[in-house]
Amino acid sequence: MPPLTVRPPIRPPKHPLNNRCAHRFPHTCPARSALSTCPPRSACASNAVAKKAHRLPDQRTTRLTPIELYVEVTKREKRACAHCEKMGVSIAPVPGSIIENGILADSLVVETIIKKYCDHSPLYRQAAGVGRDAGVEISQAALSSFVLKAGERLGCVVAAMKASLLAGDYIQADETTVPVQSRRTKGKNHEAYFWEYRLPGEPGDLRFSNGA
């Protein structure tokens, strides 16, 4: 009979919370220093001698700056020639923006689109979050109009994607139904479609069809 061999016990893997690698701070985050001082009268309890300052041990935490909305006022310089009656006035041009004469800056428009289509956050939730965090009321209709106007600017991108799609020799297509409310079917939803067209291994082109 062969001798029995005792195998060492199998230890379970360490929990991620107990692993130091899980607590490493990202190098891309900027570091801000804050000093926590001792009480003014920090003396030894035994001989009442003031304690000397030694090295400063640090404690690191990751913090988040709350959202901050502000109104940016751009003053356009205006110059005039004192010797010309006509064509003697020049004014600085209006800075370019995604939405002309819009109340939202480009950064806020882009942030709204990213949250809607990348983070799947509806516009009514974004409007409620801005009101809660910044105390500013932005209607869902205003956000919706800004998203639609920004989408109109992407017409050239859509045309380029369509030309690249039609240039391929094999096109994959898929449809997804979605309930939609409209004025044509009051009181109930009708069936609309999302159509996705793509080349194998390439990004897809998504189209919406309102259906019957």
C-alpha cells in the first residue's frame, strides 16, 4: 500500500479590499495638500514642555469637487475711427459655438450628450441633478432642443459613415422594436424601429424609423 501524502490546504485568494494594489491612487489625479495642525497648547503631560514638530505623516483620500455652474460673460471689444464717417467701426467677432446664440456653452452641451448616450442617463434625470447639485433649473425641453441641434451638426459625419458603409461588399443589419408615443396614436404606443447597419468588425450606423 503506497504511503499517504498530505497536501497543503488550499488558501482562498485574498479579498480585493485586503490587497494593497486595489488602494493605489491614479497618477493622473492632481494632488492638493492640506495641513492639519496640532492644538496651540500642545505640551507634554508629564513635564509641561512644548512638544517639537517632527515629520508630517500623510493620509491620502480621493475627493470629488461638487458641480459648479457659472455664467461666462464675454465682452466684445469695439473700436471706431475718429476720421471716418462710414466703415470706421470694427467689433470683435462672436466666439464660435455648437449652438448659435444658445444659453449653454459647448462644454455643457457635450457633457449632456455624453451622459445621455454613453452613461444612459435620461434628460429629465440630468435636469433634476443640475437642480439638486447646483441649484439651477434647466428644463428637459431645453436640454432636448440642445441635443437635437447638436445632432444636426453631425450630418457630415453621418454622410461619411453612410458612404463608407455602402462602399463595403457585405453589410450586416439588425432591427430592434421600441414603443413610441406620437400624435398619430393618441392614448397608446405604436411600434417603431431602431435599425443598425454595419460592416463586419466596424462601428455600426444606427437609424430610427417611426414605423406605421
